[in-house]
Amino acid sequence: MNSRGIQFGILVSIILIVLVVAIVAVAIYPKVLPLAKSILGLNATAILSPTEKMRNYADIFIEEYEKCIDIEDDNCKCVFDFDIEKGYAIRLSKAGDNLRILLMKIEGIRRKLKVNKIVGDIKKDIMPCVYVSGFKSTSDFVDIDDNNKLKIDGVEYDLPEQLILYKPDNDVCIVPSEEVGFVENLKICKEEMGEKEDKLIPNKKRLFFDTIVESFKTCKEMEVDFKDDEIGCWCARIQYEPELDPDWIVIKGDKGITKFEFKSKSRLLHSEQIINKLWEYSDSSLEPYLPKDNRFTISSVVRSNFFLDHVKNNFIYLAKIADRDGNVGIINDFDSRDKDLTTRKCSIEIIGNDDCVFKTNQALDLLRNKAKIHYNTIVKYIGIIECTESQSGMHVWEDLPRYQVGKATVDVGTIWYAGTIAHDACHSKQYHDYLFNNPSSSVPSDVYTGRIAEAQCLDVQYDALRKIGATQETLDYITNIMDSEYWNVDYGDRWW
């Protein structure tokens, strides 16, 4: 064999050896597979480093988060897959008007987070938030780590397998595992909505808390002109539903400030305060004082003090008293100590034009000055007086009992108008006294309407008219009006 043939044989052998080595490397060392395939011209994708993988995950997060923000839909959820590489975390951080997404490296035994790099910004004025216990908990930053944990303000929560974003109103909140049941039946946020679906019922826990705070504020601002013999009045009643299970709501007084706190699992979720010297009546006398620790607690665990002692028919009552400089306190209606407060509402809402308001106040002032016993019944059992063209009647079943009074009744004269107010307050008293004694049943119609009920309220009207100076002719008219059976006239046919 000549030298050229030998050289060719050696070259072929070398090529064969290289090919064999490459094939063995592919079979034995998977980590070199991309490189080997690249050498062999098979165009494999290069292996990504953990940091590069996390950068890709972060890009997915930014894309999905921003997409969820931009969808013009609310009370809905966005759901997407999101993986965290071992040893890394994603941080959502507030940066001016932007939401900054940071890639964090977890280092050391204590798993401290260290900024690796900033991977992107969502240029929206939005705070990082987490939906927990009915609240949108916000913070300057929120972390999601490789153990599928979410951390906000030092508190950790588990995350479900897929990342869920809840859109209440215009916010976007991450949903931890414990709240998955709440969002389970929510619709998926959509770009094209057509007609919007019915909104969810507002979160009752938060609504209850907000109602307490707003009621205190409204009562505090209310100006009441007390007479010398008046101790006080109730200014608000707040409906409480035991099934709300409101965790902890604390109302406490501190040096002329009333503070309101909502807590869940011993963590403060929300707080507010107003300038108001909190008080309540003592057990033994009509002297305002503050309870132990200067606080009232509504709790699903501690069923004492405020929870039991201050709820009547699922209502909590707030009041003002003459010698408290307009400060608002909490009362109950179970015994005589608060009787003087619960017999008078601080104000009756008057709905109507200026003439209606003027004439209604004239009638109420007349009763207040000359028939106090009837006035006390009126302010306790009538919440609204509404002037209309006709169709007078007492809507006893409404949350604030409403006396609808026609123009003919308002215009006939102050004395007669005042008598009708006393009459219809009597019907409201009949209804609510029955409801108080039978809280779990409906009120039969013959309790507050019909011949017997009307006879009782005509007696009340007669006495009120006599006290405020009605003529004998007017009193005789009341005595004889039963024969007309006016109560059987349909509302729509009432001209008065």
C-alpha cells in the first residue's frame, strides 16, 4: 500500500474514532448532549442556567400580571402557571408610580434574599397587594419564593399550584391557598365582556367594619339641641349578622381618640381613628364610663362585653348624651340604664321640599314641647318622614320606619299634621314591639293594622291632639272616624 493510501486510512480511522467518542458521550453524559448535538450539526437548544430560567419565569409573570391589569373587567380572576427555580424568589416592589419586578437570590442557611437583578417594570400606578381574610393587604413589597410561599410584611402564606390574581374593582391581588375557596367560583377575567355580569356582594366583613367607622363619624358630626330634661338620644344602629364571624374588631378609647382595628390571626389588617371620647353607661348608674382596658371587642372567639351586652335584635346602637360634648358612645337596650337614650332618636330624616321640611319641623316641635311622651315614641319608632303628593301611610317594615305623608295632610294645619305623626308612630310601635318579643317570627298584619290596631292608635292620636291644643270639633272627629274604616282604602286611592 502506498503512503497516500495509508494516510487516507489513518484519516478515516480518526473520523470513525471521533464519531464513536461523540456517540458514547451522547449516551453516557446527557449534560453534554446540547454541545454534542451542536458539534454534530443537530441544532439543539442550549441549556439555560438557573438565573436564565428565572429571567424567563419573571418575563412570564410580568406579561400575565400586566395583561390582568389591563383587562377592563372586575370581580374576576386571572390564572396562570408560574414556576420558581430553586434558590430564587421574585419580589414585587413599589417604585414611584411603577410596580418593579426584581429577581432575588436566596443565600445562606437563613435563606436571606439578595437582589440579583431588576428584570422589569410594570408602568402602572398600582401597589403590590394580597387578598387575605376579605381584605386587600398592601405593602411596599411582596415576595414569592421557591417553596411556593408568599410573604408580605413578614407573614408567610402558601400559594396554590397555579398563581391566581383576583381583581376587586381596579386592583390586582395575589390569592394565597387559604383564600382559593373564595375565588373558586369567580369568572375568568375576559377582554371582551359584552354586558357585565352581576357584581359580587361586597365583602361583608369589611362592609361591617366600614359601617361602624362611618356611623361613629356621622354621629360625631351630628348637632343635637338637647332640652334641660333630656339625657341623650341614639344616633345610629348598625346591623350585625353573627354568621359574619368578623375575627377581631376592636373599638378603643385613648386620650380623646377613638380607634378602630380589624385583626385576623392576631395581625392588624386595617385601622382608623377619629377625635371622639368613647363612653358607655355603667351597670349601676347613669354615669358614662369606659369598660375594662378602654375597649369594646367584637370577636368570634371572645363572646363577652361588647359582643353580647351591646347587640339587640342584631343591632348595635350608638348614642350621644347631653353632658359629653357631642362625643359618641355605645349603648344597649336590655335594661333600664339606657332607657332614656333608646326612647329618642337624635334626628328624623325629612324628605321633601322646603315647605315640607318647615311644616314637619313645626309639627315635631309642637309635640316635643307639649306632648313629650308622644314625641319620644315618634323619634324612637319613625326614622323617616317623606312628603309626597298623596297616599299617606306608615311603612313599618322598612329598616328605618318611614311615614309617607300626603300634601293634603301636611297643608291642613300644624296641629292636625302633628296628630297624624303620633298616630302612625303608634303603628310602628305595634309592629316593632311584637318583633322585639318574637324576633324569630314574622309580624301578623292584624298586629299593626285593622280595627283593633286602629282603635289603639286613634286613642294615641286623640291624646296627642288634646295635649297640643286641638279644638273639641277635631277631637270629636277622631272619636267618630272609626265608622269610615279608612284603613281599608288602598294606598293608590288615598287622596290624603
